Amino acid sequence: METLVLTVAVGVVVGILSGLLGIGGGTLMVPIFRLGFGLSAFASTATSLFTIIPTSLVGFVTHIKNKTCIPKLGIVCGLAGACTSPVGVFLANLSPAWMVMMAAAIIIGYSSFKMFRKAVRMPKNPASGKAMGVDVEKAAVKAAAVEEDLGEGGFELTRSNLPKAIAIGLTAGLASGYVGVGGGFLMVPLFVSVLGVMMRKASGTSLIAIMILAIPGVIEQGLLGNIDYLAGIAMAAGSIPGAVIGANLVRRVPERQLRFIFGAFLLVSAVVLLGNEIVAL
């Protein structure tokens, strides 16, 4: 009972990070299920994938209400990812347990590096609200107006960038099925760097795609008997309300700080996963 209560509490934190950063939460849930519950590598990734769906769904609904996502882009990436997610699950079940965890750590660590580098290059927001004679507050209002005119945060899904969006979805789906995460740790940085989407829009868009692409993988993992439903439901009980809180925080956290938070989150997850598998070996 104490373990389940603690899991619900941890789930709240996972949900907040999910809604805020646009991740399904798998990058944190996999280590928790592996270390906290003592589940096998396969059960940890499968249970994480199972919990990701309700967490992402709630976060996505909140982002839609707050207009902090790009639905068309999310749907395209989600459908593309749904095609490769089962392939990732199949490959994971053929791989040694340590290889699955190592792959997760490496991919997450690389995403952290990319996000930190992008954040460092962004200009700081001065506390006074003034910078080089420019009123930052007025500039922000102007930028918001431009976003409103463009409809979806300055991004438009066109024939030229559609292949890029599909490629991002296919890659995220494969990674999702293989390491048991939603794929947001890949999609969010790629939305920002490849497609030029603002971070606060990328987070909500990622949750739309995650919700779609995780479904085939969960079905496959369920048929294989890898999911620990009790642990997954306990985590979801906390992550669902947490996702609502996180999604509502997106509009209040500055872009640069949001990227630093995302990078730090990924780095910690990678270190935990890598350290655990080194000890296990």
C-alpha cells in the first residue's frame, strides 16, 4: 500500500513534467518502474508505455483549450509514429535487456545536449524588462500578435516541411516502442530545431503525437504480457491531474527557462538509466 501511495505521488510529478515539457513521462517512469518496483527491463518499458496514453491524453486536452499546440503537426507525427512503434516493440523483445536500457540512456542524453545548446544560445530575459533600449514587454505582445495572425504559433504545415514532420514521427515511434517512452524527448527538440516551432507550442504538439503513436505499442505489449497493470494504473492516478497542472504552466514559464528545465530533466533520466545498468552488469 505504501508503495502504491508513493507511486501516485511520483505520478503527480511525472504528470506535471509531461504537461509542461511535452513528454509522455516515460523517460522518468522507466527508471522508476525499474528501480522502485524492481520490474524487468521489458516490463518497465511496457508499463511505462501503458501509462503514457492517459497522461498524454489529459495534457493534450488542456493544451488544446489553452491553444498551446499545433494539432495538424501532432496528428501527422502521431500517425507516422504509430506505424513504427510496433516495430520498436518487436526489436526490443529481441534485444538483451541491457541493450534496451543503454539505448534509452544514449538517446535521452543526446536530446539533453541538443536542448541545452539551444537554450544557451538564446538571449536572456533581463529582469528590468529592458534590453538595448527595447521594451521587452511590448516586444512580447507584438510577437504574440504575430503568432495569432499566423494561427499556429508561427508554424504552417506545408508540402515542403511535411516530409520532415513525417520523418520525425517515424523516428519517435520507433524509439517509443523500443525504449518504452512516448517519444517526446526526441520530438520536442526536433520540432524546435528542424521545424522552427516555439518551445511552448512544441510541448503541446508532442503530446498529441504521443497519444496516437503509443497505442499500437501498448496493444502489442499487452498481448505479449509485459505490462504490470497495477503499477501503471497507480502511476496514472497521479500523472493525470499532474498533466493538467503542467499544461497550464506552459504559458507562464519563459521559453529559455523551459528549455533548460527540459534539458536538465533529460540529463538526469539518462544518468539514472545508465548508472543502473552499469551496476546491474
